[in-house]
Amino acid sequence: MALEKYKTRRNFSKTKEPEPEPAKKNLWRFVVQKHDASHLHYDFRLELPEDIVTGDIVLKSWAVPKGVPKKAGVRHLAVAVEDHPVDYIDFEGVIPKGEYGAGRVKIFDKGKFQIVNIGERSITFNLQGKKLKGDYVLLNLKDKNWLIFKSKR
Ligand code: MN
């Protein structure tokens, strides 16, 4: 089931994060959220189908310790994390102490994106944010470990 991991990790009577409801229509948006948790990191999320059969739309998500690079050629580690509900794209606030991901969440950048190419181990997409613009690549190294970088093209 879509968003099962997201659901089991959270207590929705304690956190104000969105409920685990998948969307049915993709608006092709992305978000980068600055997350001041036990370790400060940035969460990069792309609105994408979770399942081609059900058509459920979720936010495919990666934790990026050093943030999404603005300069071409700089490669940063991006660790795949659980799918998030599409409503999370607008989430800002404080996840309470003791809850999963406790700490402040603030939107760093948001906008639309377009898929440029999907390879066997990579996704290339064009970001149209306020801060992040241009072609970016997510490259799967192994398991949950990916690299994110701005393409030189
Ligand atoms: Mn996070």
C-alpha cells in the first residue's frame, strides 16, 4: 500500500505533518525542505507515480545532507527515504520532540519540474524553482544511495 512506511513511522495525533493520502493527479512539482532534525539536512522531493497500476501519486523523497548543489559538477549524496504524501509539498513547521524526524521543517525551494530522461540507474529532470533551475541528475549508486548533481549541459 502506498505510504505505508510513512504512516507507521508517525503518530498523527502528535505531529501536524499531512495524513498519508496519495493523490490521483500529478502536478509535476518538486520541493526542497530544510530539515533541522538531529542532523541538519535537506529533503528533496519529486511528485511522481508510486505505482503505475494504481496511479497513486506520491512524493519520491531523498535526504540530502549537504543540500542540492546550485553549481554544475558538484555531486552530493542523496539517500532515498520513504515516499511522502503530495500534501507534504507545502509542509512547514515543527515536528514535536520525541516524534520521528523531530525538528523544524522549512521550505528552501519549490517549483515545477519536467522529466528529461529516465535511465536504468538515473533520472534526469529540469527544475524550475526560484533558487534551483536547470537540468539535474539523480544517479543510483547502490541500494538507497544516490548522487544528485546539476548537469553541465
Ligand atoms: Mn528529513
